[in-house]
Amino acid sequence: MTTATMPDAARVARGRELLQRVQQAVAAVLYGQDQLIETCLIALCARGHLLLEGLPGLGKTELVKGLARAVGLEFRRVQFTPDLLPSDITGAPMLEQRGERRELVFRPGPVFANFVLADEINRSSPKTQSALLEAMQERAVTVLGETHRLPAPFLVLATQNPIELEGTYPLPEAQLDRFLFKVEVAPPDADTVARILLTRRRGEPPSLGPVLQPGELDELFTIVDDVFLPPAVADYIARLVAATHASPAAPRAVREHVRFGASPRAAIGIAEAARAAALCGGRPNVDFKDAARVAPAALAHRLVMQHTAAIAGVDAAQLVQAVLNEVPTVAGPRPEAVR
């Protein structure tokens, strides 16, 4: 049994202050998207990869760049194109003259950074997309049998255009499962656009420097890790994920339209993200509403749909909402407490 502890009120207040500092800085870059920015911060605190989907020109790239600058971590950008090769991402060995000998020396690619912006990730071929799989899961890259560790923290923040647009490739299910969240980026309203016109000449964002001092991000991670996950909430998360599978206990819509449900990785991701969501709300322990808050972004992209879903006009987001509506918060015996 793991001894359950939780941060005291002072540490919770400290963690929330650090989060608000970053959120306010990024909000100065991307207007009118407070909920989206908070979701990105939750993914950062959970050390989870993030996939942003939306039409071109909505500020997805500026959001990722602003977040990286605000926390003061190394940032690299990879523009995914149809001719991009896996070695353009991971790096490759190159021949170098060493005295009288020529040796193969590994040259790291842009994936060797804390924040990697995979811009328009679905415009490259599936072979190139798969080059990120090991990096996203293992935080390492293997080239010619040699494994190279990536810096910590390591997060892939990818943007993609809707799959219906010309020149895009669907991401494979294995890669989608590596993303903690997939978030839809909505167009700004008229008031936000007017504010951009009045304050952003030629659309240029304001300059932004780090708002966290060295060590403060690690401090924030430690506080998030100490947020307590009650056994009842852990059980609720497990039942949410189980209900995405076409089992007798699943909602009828899931049984009719889902081929494969979410993986255990989804449950782990929801639990970690719910800790960060609790801290955003100023709580030292995870509540049911924290799990429900992060579940849609963590589950919808992991569902593999039946062809009947398209015929019925049902999408994954609707099915996840059905799961949230039908799965009770408390049911059955409670498992042993975990941290």
C-alpha cells in the first residue's frame, strides 16, 4: 500500500500562482482562448503530448511558441511536408574526419528539445509520422542500434488541419494514442478579431520572455505529482475508459458505433491530467469533476469508429459525452488508495 499524502494549502496556492503566471502570459499572445490555454497547461503539467486541430490561421502555432517561451524551455519547430524524411526529425549519423580516420558521428535532429512543435503533422507521410512514435513514448531515439535519450521534460505539441482538407494524411491509431489530448481550436468571435486588428499590426504577436525562474517548472511538476487521487475517483476513471468499449455495460451508442475503445494509456493520462486540473482549481485532491473535465480531450481521438457511425451522423465527441452522461461517479467497492 502506498502512503497517501497531499500538498498543504501553501503549496497548492504556490502551484496555482505559477500556473496563473504562465496562463496570463500566454493569454497576451492568443486572445479569447482562455479555456484552450488552460487545457494546454494541464497537458504540460501532466507531461503529455498535445494535438491541436483547426483551420489554418487560428493561432495554433503562436500558442505553442508562446507556451514554450513562457516556461523558458528549449523550443524547436518542424514543418511537416510530404517530402520530410524520418532522419530530418530524429537526426542521422554523418561521416566526420577525426585525425586520420573518418567516423560516423550522430548529429541530433530537431526532436532533441524540450518543446517540439510538429507543425501540420498530418501533411507528411505515415512513415515520417511514425518516426515520432518512439520519441513520444520512450523519450528516446534509436539510430543504427544506438539509443539517444531526449531532454526532460520532452513534449510534442503538434498541429494539424482537418483531415478533409487536400494534402493531408490521417495519423495512425498508435500515434494518436500517444497524444494525451486532442483539442479542437475554434475560430475567434468578432470581438476578438476586432481586438487583434487594433493591437496587432500585421498580426505580429507581442514579444514574450520566460515568466518562470529556473527551477520553478520542476517545482510545479512536483506539486502536481503530489495532488492526491482518491480511490473513488480512480475507480470512476477506470469505468469511464471501460465504457468506451463495446461491452454489455457500455452505453447503447458505444455498442453500436465503436469498434475499439480507449486504451489503459488513456486512463493513466486522465488521472495525471485530472491532478493538474485539480491544482488549477486550487484543490489538493482530484474531484470527480476534474476527471470529467479532462476526459473528452483524452478519449475522443482514441476511439476507432464503426462505419455505422458515419451513416448515423455520430462522432467520437458525442459518444464520449454519452459515456460521461451514463457512467455514475460512484459504483461498486472502492480500490486501494493510490498517489
